[in-house]
Amino acid sequence: MPARQRIEYFDVLRAIAIIAVVVLHTAASRWYTLPPSSTSWQALNIYDSMVRFCVPIFFMISGALFLQPERNITVRSLMRKSIPRLLLAFVLWSGFYAAWHGFGPNGHGSIRNTLAQFVLGYYHLWFIYAMIGLYLITPLLRKIVEVRAIAWYFVALAGVFASIAPMLVPVPVVAEALDKAQLHLVLGYSMFFVLGHLLNTATLSRKALMWCLLSGLAGIIVTAVGTAWLSMLQGKNTVFFYQYLTPNVIAAAVAVFCAAKYWGEKHTLSFGWRRFIGPISAYSFGIYMVHPFFQEFLAGRGISSQLAHPVFSVPITTLAILIPSFIVAFVVRRIPKIGAYIA
């Protein structure tokens, strides 16, 4: 089989998504503690709402790659290669964070709590669990996407039962009906996997792109306005509209993906941009793994979203976290045999 051609717009998406992840976590660090009536909270809410697409984008890129018909992906290759690599990354990074919080300078010193955190993983390592789940069902999804109409039907089902219906759970009769139906075959994040394949192989017209962008902008506005309204209504900060599977966040993710694809079909990165985007994309996994360490390390030294008004402090802090995270990812990547799998 000939070597696969590198898809440049995936590099653009990875770079945008990893920067967005750091922005999200920087904004979220104070979002939970400030009152929703404050201007600082509103600024953090806007930043957070703008970058919620980040994790769905990573799922969509993986789906676009793993569901390519020409790739020879089997249960055997997943069990012997892809999943063990994720498990290795989880074990090493979860061990690092568990040891740091257990026995570091501000550690709790409890072996029991350290072991529990190791198994569960630090807050951002949920992504590894989700990816392992998606890898496990990849052989099934590859069969689904063989027929494009069936693949869109799958996305439609997931949209209804994994995105829209859960938003109606507060209505008792809806919650009871969903419980009776037990529609667990439609797995939420698998929708992004399949969507990534469908959008990557679609031909986007300019009109279709405009509709995607408008719906994405509307999604961001709904996320920000809805979160502010609901938080002030309930008198506490609520993440109802922040969930990755809400229609508003899905719309934003689809818009970002489609915009990058449409651009990628008509342009290529200049040499200067390629030298900037390429490394960030290449080390995005390592940056994702290590950035919470630097976020907490810098916060302990006064460099956080509290540095100034969030309008200014969020981008400054994001940059301060990204630079050392990139350097560490660069170094870790060069560890013999395992570096490529953990950074």
C-alpha cells in the first residue's frame, strides 16, 4: 500500500485545538470561583465558550484518520498496537500526576489517594479513556461508514439521542422515557469520529461553508449567552451549555473543521506558517499531557488568569503555559523507544 499523504489541514486543526485546550483550562481555573454577575466571570465565559470545540476537533481528526477505507485497521492491530500505546501514555502520565500530587511539595502524602488518582487519572486524562473506547468500536464504525447514507443515519441518531435528548433530561417524563429505551448503542463521542470521516470526505461548496460558519457562530453565542443566563438564573455557575455533546458545541466544532477543510482544499501553508504550525501539531499530544503541570506550577507563582483582568491575563497565561509545555513535549518525544507514544 502506498504511503499515506499528509493532510495539511489536520495539522492546522491540531494546532488550533491544542491552543484552544490551554485557553479553556486557563479560563476555567477561575470560572468556577467567581460570581456570574462579575465582568471577570463574563470574560472567562466568553473565552471558554469560544474554544469549546477543541476536544470534538481531536475526536473528529482521529475519526477521519482511523475510518479511512484504505487503512488496514483490524481488531488485531488495535489490540496489539493502538490501544497499548494509549495505555502506556496513560500509565506514565497518570503515574506522574498521581506522584506529584501525592508526594510533591504540596502533596497529600496518602498512598491510598495516590493509587486512586493513578487509576482514575488527572482531570485531563479522561481523554485517554474516551479514545480507548473509540478505538474498541472502530471496527464497527468502519463497517458503518462503508455506506455513506448509513453513516449519516448514525450521526442523526447520535444527534437526537446523545445530544438533544440529554438536554431534556430535567423534564421527568423525558428522563424516564430515555431510561426505558436504554439507547446506549448510540455512543456520544463516536458521533464525532464518524462526523470527522464524513466531513473529511465531503465536497464543501462555498454556500455550505457559509451555513456551517453561521451555525458555528450561533453555537458559540448560544454557549456564552446560555451559560450566563442559566448561571445567573440558578445563582451558581453551571456547565449545562458547555458540554461537548450539546448541539451548540457540536455546531461550533463542525464549523471549525469545515473552515479548515475548505481552506486546505484551496491553499497550502507558507514556509513560515508551516514552521510554526507543524511543530505545534506534531507535539500537540505531549502538550496536552503536560500542560496542567505548568498551569498549576505557574499559578503557584502568581501567573494565572488572576494576573490581570481576564481579557488580558488569559492569553498571556496561555502563552506562558504553552511555551514550556512545548519544550517538555519536544524533549520527552526524544526518549528512546517510548517517546513517540507519550508526547
